[in-house]
Amino acid sequence: MVDDMAERYRLAGWWTGRPLIDRFEAHVAEGPGELALVSGNSVLSRSELWQAAGESAEEIRSVVGGNRRVVVIQLPNCTAWVVMFLAALRAGCVPATPPVTMPEAHLDHIFHLIDPALVVYAGRNRRASADEAIQRAATGAATGVAVATRDGTLLSVHGPAAPPDRTVEVPDTTAHLMFTSSTTGPPKAVSHTEDSLGALNLQFAERFGLNHRTAVFMPSPLGHSVGAIHGARLSLFLGAPLILQDRWDASAALDLVARHRAAFTAAATPFLVDLADAEWHGREPKLAPLRSFLCGGAQVPPVLLRRCRTEFPNTFVTPLWGMTEGGLTTCVASSTPGQVENTVGVGLPGLELRTLGTGMRLQTCGEGELAMRGPGVFNGYYGQPQLYAEHIIGDGFFRTGDLAHIDSDGYVAITGRLKDLIIRAGVNISPVETENAIAAHPDVVAVAVIGWPDERLGERICAVVQARAPLSLDDVVTFCAAQDLPRRHWPERLVQVDHFPRTAAGKVRKQQLRDELVNATASTAAVAGLGGSGSDRGPDR
């Protein structure tokens, strides 16, 4: 079946076998002086980026040797990230790109999984993991790991002067290693091929009309799959300018989009909220050059999407569903406002989506856990083949862990995560409807609904909100009732916080949030650890 699917993807033109590095080299030959990269004050043409990557590739070879090994690039959004990424490819190595916010325990975990030969990071003067943390993780790896800081165009190597004697190389079926968001456990190393990532870039280009003239704006971390796939890789695939933003600032983002006429971006919900809130005094509408804004990483409240149609009249804002593991759905130009607000769209060409029904039966419509198979889906968890096998069902369908409903037109509505379900008195309750209802409250900035431990019911529904003004539980319940939210979804506890723990993709770390709030409440009877306050009650259901 695997060989049959591969042949089908090749015949459809989704799998071409052409490496990303070859595509960009062709773009360099066609237009060496064309703009390739803007990052702060750094501006590089295609030929300048190619030359810088070639010089860095020689430095990588001097450390790694001629073997096909993993090179970890842990850098913020900057010129060096793109240069080192291209350099790793030119050196015949496999880039692994964790976010700069990855904690030491997770660094140690992934180093044991992927066995890197070299780690490139920014040093203590940039927003990256501390020098000591990276050094300790590298030292604790199973084999010697060279560690290098990036300073301008040079690598300063602090590890072994010569590569360890290694006979095992990374297989050709792994072209890029990215890492899951680790919202419920340690990150997994996701292996993609040149073809799976190329298929995503190709199909996005076709769906959204992208080409070498389409400037790509990327505020999302390049160390996350959204930034890596839809920012760095997409721009290199197209030969298009990549406009990077390192430190997030909504006003600066509006200026970058206007100044460089950026026409495409993908970013998480908090970015979209900030842009909608930001003041704009330009002559043209806010975000006018931006034709497409793909919003993913966290649930996009319908009220926010409705607001965006007013705030950004020239921009098509669509939810983006996807995983580091691939897949990807969006709405399209022909989608109705209702489909944009209440679904995450339809899959890219060739992406087969199913839900698991009764008896684990794969069904094309209906509700259940979402499963997927397609040309843009990953090929394994690197270093954890058994874990990958546990997620495969039927003829190669990957179980995503997301709960969804697929309608007769193929539109997908995400109804929750298996691990986020609240089990109240033996009944499974998805938090999504409650979150969408509360998000519409004019004083609510952000909301996450979690299960709060309860001796009698097992769990109760707890709404955690970041708000512009104090709110009571009665306020929120009254508002939910006015929104026609079914009574069984009403919150029974309310906690206000100053901020949420989030992943690099903007997802709320719900397990961490729950643990911190519950532990703080148990020890102090208040949630001072997150700057929050709480109230609760037990309404009859």
C-alpha cells in the first residue's frame, strides 16, 4: 500500500523527488540579484544568501566531516537561521530546528533521540536557551556533539575539534527534523521527506496563488513548523522574498507588511488578535498588501474572524489546521462566511481525512478522532519507530489525537483534543464550544477551558480567562446563556490570570496551566503563582 500511494503521489505531480536546495539554486541562477531575505537591517539577494550558505557549509563540513548527520539549528528569526539552514542542506546534512524557547529537559531528550553531530545556537546575547543548558544537553548525549555559537558569518566551535567516528548516517528518507509542541509530554522528533514538505509548499502555492514575486512575511518562530514550512521553506521553494520579524510587535508588523508589500503569512491566533487591536493610520486599509493570512496553532474564535473582515478588508483570513506531522486544511475563496467561522476548511489536494467511528471504523463523514493520509504527511517519529507505529491505523492513516466532524462537503470542524476532554460525571465534554462562547465577551482577551478536579464528579468545567476588567463567574455564565451555549457547557469555576503558558506556536499549555493552578490553589487557596483569582460554584445540570 505504501508503494502504491507513493506512485500515486508521483503521478499526480505532488512528489517530484527534487530537493529544496536544487530548487533554490535554480532560482539563484535565474535571478541572482532578486531579493531573498530581509531581517532587521540585513538584506540579502539570492546570490548573497547562496554564497553565505556555501561558506557556512564548509564550516559545517570541517566539524561534521562528510557524513550525513543531524545539525541542530536553534536560532531566533534572523538571517543566521536561514543561512545555517541552507548551509546544512549544502553540506549534505539534515537540519533539525527546535524553537529557542525549548527547555533544557526537552533539549536533553531530543539530543538523545536524534544524535546530532553539531548544535548551532545564538549565544547568551540572543533570545536562545542559555549557554550552559545547551552545553549540558550536548555533553549528556550518547555521542560527542560539537556546539557552536553563531557570530555574524562565523561559527565559534566549543565542542570536539573533530567529528566522532560514526558509521551510522541519517537515512535519505529524512530531510528535515521538526519537533512537536510538547503540550502534553516531551517533544517528538518529526521526520519529513523532501517530497512531503515539497508537496505542502507546492499545494499552498497553487491554492493561494503564490509565486516568486509573493513576499512572505513571517513573524512565527522559524523553530516551529509553521515558520519553518510556511516561511523559510516556502520562500526558498518559490524563490520569493522572506520578510522576517524577530521580536513580535504588532505595529512593527503592520509597517513591515506595508513597506515590503508582503502578500502571504501564517501565524497563530495571538498574532491575529494583536494585529486586529493595533492602531493603523496609513492611507490604505490595514494589512492591505497581505492577500492571505492563515491562522493556526490555536482555536480561532468566530468573533475574531468576523472582526477581521472589517479590520482587514483586503485580506482573506482563514483558519489553518495542521500539525508538525503535516496534513493541513484551510478555507478557500469560495468558502462561505459560515464555513470560515465554524470550520478549519478542506484538506489540500490528495489529503485523505477520516474520523474514527464505532469499532475504530474509518469514515469519510461524521464525528470522531481525526485520521489522515496524504502526500504532505510525515514518515515517522525519528528515534521512536514504535511510537509512530502505534499512531497508524488501517492502510497507513495517522491518528492525529484531534476530535473533529467532517461534513458532506469535506469541511472539517475541530471539536477538541482527546487529551483535552473534560470528563464530568462520566460524560465527555469538549471545551471548544465553551471557549468560543466566552471568547466573544468584550472584556475577554484570551480563554482556556480545562477540567478542574472534583471529588464527586471527577472534573468540573473551569474557565481560565485573561480579561481587560474583573469578571465574576455569574458574569460569564450569564453571557454564555445569552450566547445560547447549552447549559451542560457552562463553566462551574472561573479563574482570571495575567498570562497563559504557551508553546512557540501560540497554543496554551493546558496541562501545565491546570497543574499550576490546581497546585497553587491546594497550597495557598489562591492562584498567586499566575497572578490570578478564582471563583466557583456547582450549578445543577
